[in-house]
Amino acid sequence: MKLRKVTHSPLEDLIVTNITNEELDVRLEEQIDRGCIEGEQWFRNYYYWYSVPGFANPYKTPFEELPLLLKEEDALKPILARTLKVFYGLGIGDTEIVPVTWDLRVEKKSEIYAIDVVRDFIENFIQGLRNLIVVPEFRSSSILFLGNTTLFEKLAQKDFEFEGVEYARRTHICFGNTIGNFDQETIFSVFEKTVRKGDYLLLGYHLNDAQSAILDQYETNFRFQRFFLACLEKYTDIQSKKLRWDYNKQMNTVEAWLGDTLAFRSKKYDQVELENFVRKFGFEVVRRKLTRIHFKFGLVGISLLEKT
């Protein structure tokens, strides 16, 4: 796997494809039979995600995660410098671009590996990086990049064997409450497998404060419902059922049901509980001067973990 200069390489050299739409269609049929639609399906109609920007998005992470990250730049930037950045999920990419700017300011170089099931998100991020590199402040900098269109669950160690990279240490980054879209054992088992000892894992997630308000933000949001239901458009028997929202207090999860089918879920987090949970997968919250690297802003949290 070779990272290449983002400014001079054609798209076909910057993205490898390890899953097809046909495979995703098969998975969708299996998920319908099982009664639980997974997050990979919601984002396939990516233009619906772009249509729910900023504060209109009930995740709220596009509105709160970015300023939180900028606010904590002085704490995070020196820790994450000179590490290869591995992104899990890109979406719009506005938050993900921030650690890249830190790299360019510190070292005038960034090495990036981006993983997303949606190729269009990777292409959009590439264009964002190309726009960044022509900014006068960064004109003398370089960005090496590789995108991988695949499912997180399919990742293996061979997918992290890179040629010609300078940075041995890696920072694995998963923003936007992406971890909340998954069964928690599943997503943290992925990180347990892909993050090496001594590498970092930087997470952005939605807090479980104000549960009734959180549920209202989802339940009353017709544009967001259009987004995650788009993958079921041809399944009229499921679509015809009344959409029912619930906040599962035991799991701290917002859920949307169509009959017996769980069409959408989004877990919300308590930072102390998250810290205790990740230990079983070999992670500890990074501390500086005995202070945990947990940050909060509004209903969004960011935590920096290290594989021990």
C-alpha cells in the first residue's frame, strides 16, 4: 500500500476499492432479514447527508465538534505531531481537515490514510486537501495520501502495511459520533485489531446529557429521516410502516424502528463509562500532568486514547 502526493496523483492512484455496491446490496438484504440496518447503508446516498448541514443535523457534531477541536489545539497538537493520521469515516470532512492543518504547521508535511465505505466522501476529502495545499501558508508543504473504500470490519493488518512513509507512530481518528453507529463490541474490536501498541486513538462522540432533548432533535427532523431511510426506498413493505422513535436508556441509544426493523441507531456516551469500557480492548485515556485528555463542549466530547 503506497501513499502518494495528493496534488499530483490521479484519483485511481489515490483510492483502492475493497467493497462494491453489489456486496453492499447483499448485506442490506441480510440486514433486512435480521431486522437491523447498519450505518454503512445510511450513507450510501451520500447527497442526503450533505443536505443536513450544521445545526440542522441532530448529531450536532458538525456544529460542536469542530470548535471543540480548535479550542483544544494547544493540548492535542504537540502530542499528535509526526504521526500518520488514519481516518475512519470522513463524511463532510470539515473536522477531519483540522489535524491535517496542525501537521502542516508543525512539520510542513502530513501522511494520511482514510477509510470510508463511500468513495464520494474520500474524493471530496481529496479535493479538500488539494484546496488546503494551495493556501499561501501551506504552499511549501506536502500531503501523502491513500484512501480505502471498505468496511471497517473487513480491515486486516495487511491494510496498514505502507510503503515510503516517514512516520512510524499512528493516530487513528474517528470523529462525528461514528462509533455510535455501531455495536460497541464490534467497533472497538476493530480498533483493538488495527491500532498497534503505542499508537493513539482520537474519538469524537455525542454525550448522553439531556436525553429527551436529544430524542426530540431526531424525532422532529424530517430531513434527517429522509437521509437514513433512503437506503430502503425500494422496500415499500418496510417503508409503509410507521416510524417509531425511542431512547433506549439501558443502552443510551437513540433508535428508529419501522415495525420490527431497527432502521437507525446512535449511541450516546458518558465519558467515565467510555473510559472504563475501552480498557477491555487495551486502551487508556492519555493523561498530561495527571489530567485526562477528555474534552466537552455542549453535547459533544473528544477523548484521546493510547493502546497500551
